[in-house]
Amino acid sequence: MDEMKGTKWDKRFIEMADVVATWSSCYQQNRQVGAVIAKNKRILTTGYNGASAGIESCKDRGECLRRKLNIPSGTQHELCYATHAEQNAIIQAAKMGISIDGATLYCTHQPCVICAKMIINSGIKRIVYRNGYPDEFSLQLLNESGVEIEQYKE
């Protein structure tokens, strides 16, 4: 059983994800997302949603591409300058040579289906998120794969 489950550690790491979300370069305030990957009471990596290295962010451009194109939330994830917070946290682990196998992902929002696939293949075993997201297929894949997912409640 996960030593952090249902403890003050869940609270600490979800609060850290909230802080990391404030670093987002997303133009939409309501879509600032933060992620923390932790294991054995230690933070392994963090990530927030923002433009890839060398790409101008929506915040810098002064407009949201998704809003400009009238793209509904939960669809066409590829039409955005930002890389998702969960993806950035996983990418940072890969860049730094940190194994996240068996870790817990704390996130301000439920992962989308693209992030869910990366989470499954990275070996993350548990997800704790604060806010819902309109993507039932991601929940289906996570449940089918055996990744534990739960919404954080204070």
C-alpha cells in the first residue's frame, strides 16, 4: 500500500501542484495546471502547462489559440502551444534520468487521454487530482490499466 495515501503527504503534494500551476504560461487563468510526481515522500519532478522550449507562449502572444479557434475543452489537445503539466513532469524525469516507476502523480486537474497514456506507460501507479476534466475516455484507460485515480477532497 502507498505510504502517502490519505495522509498529510497527499495534502502537501497537492498543495505543491497548486503552487506549480501558478508558473503556467497559459493565457487562460482557469487552465493553469500544475503536476508533481512523488515517491517515498520525496518530490521527483514537477511540471506545469506551458509552451515548449523556444516557442512563444499564449501569454506572450496575448491570446489563447484554443479560444481563438473556438475549440471546446477536452478536445483537440494538439491545437495548443502548451505542453501539458503531466507531460512536462514526465519529460523532466526522462531528461534527468529519474525513474518514476511506481510513483504518484499529483495534479491540479484530472489528466486528459493523451496524458493518461503517458502516465500508464511511465509506470506511475497512482494519480491524485483536485479538479475534474471532461474526458471520460482517460478515466476508462486509467481504470483498465490498473492506475489508481482519485479526486482529492480536503
